[in-house]
Amino acid sequence: MSHPRGFTLLELIISLTIMSAVIVGVYATLSLGTNASERGEARTLENQRVRAALSLISRQLKSAYPLLLKTEGDTSVYFFGESDELHFIASSNRPEIGGLEKISYFIKEEDGRRSLWMRVSAPTMPADLVEDREGGLSQEAEVLPDIDELVWEYFGAVETEKKWQDSWSGKEMRKLPQAIRLSWRAQVGNLPNEWHIEVPIHAQSSHQGGSATRVRSDPRI
């Protein structure tokens, strides 16, 4: 009679090696899928947050008001824009306050992070603007976190030529720009996202090139 024999040591080692390779392969596949899913969710949340910020910025820019100020016989419009900050007057969105409010966008750096912040000050009185004072109610909030680069640009006529500029002074121009463009870049995961938004200023004139805000984002988003 023949007796069944068990695995030899060599066969057992080979079997364990093959099984280990299969387990490692399955784990690597699952880990890759989980990481991709997490990156996708992070990108989706970031895009949603950016679109919410975009909507807020567009709404406020569209409500920009050409408030005239008279100081020492000179007349100016309260609007001061640079490549990294912006200050203007807009219609208040808070029914309990009404009137006008001063809106400022500026860059704040904390612990190596650069973010776009917004300050809303109301109610806004001409004397406060002349003296560079904030209104009785002032609130600050972070709008775009963890930005790598951010640039404001302003479209309007300079002498006889209309073009985009990196600054706009209502004291010199005595009017609002016809449109404002915001471009920024932020790191999401291992890929940068680039965004661009152009908003026509309705208070300037009726021929702003349409009333819709145009938004462009990097095609990789």
C-alpha cells in the first residue's frame, strides 16, 4: 500500500512566497484605489470651496458703487486696487444695516500659509473713508486658503486706449474700472490648480460686454 506524503519544505516555501506576493499585490491595488479616491474627494471639496468663494467675490464686485468723495475741492471715487489688494464700496447685503459697506480684499500670511482674506465694514460714511476709518461693524473672513499666487487686474481706458492694468486708483481715474480680473493658483494634492475670473462692473456703464461673469479654470480640474 502507498502512503500519501506531505509537502516538502521547498514546496512549502514556494507556496508561502507565491501567497505573500498575491497578498502584497492585492494590498497595493486597494491602497492605490483608496488614495486615488481620497485625492478625488479632496479635489472636489477644494473646487466646491473655490466656487463658493468665486460666487461671493463676483456678487460683491457686481454691486460696486462709485461713491464720490470731495476733499479740498477735489472729487474722487472710492476705489483703490493693486495687484495684491482691493478696496471699494458696495451695496450692503445685510438688511439690518442697509446702505453701503466698505469691502477690502487682502493677503494674510500666517505660519507659512498665504490666504486671501476679506474685510467688510459697515455702515460706511464719507467721513470714515476720508479719515481711513472702519465702520462700526467690521468683520474679517478667510476666502481663499493656501494660495501660491494671486493677482488682481483692472480693465479700463487709459487716455484713448482700453487695456488691463495692475492697479487702479479712483482718486486719479475718478471712475470705476469696467471689469476686474482675479487670477490665482493653489496647490491641491500634487497638482496646482489655476483659476481666472472676470467680472464686469455694472455701475460703470451699460456696455460692459455682457452681464455674465466669465470663469475659467485649469482643464486638469
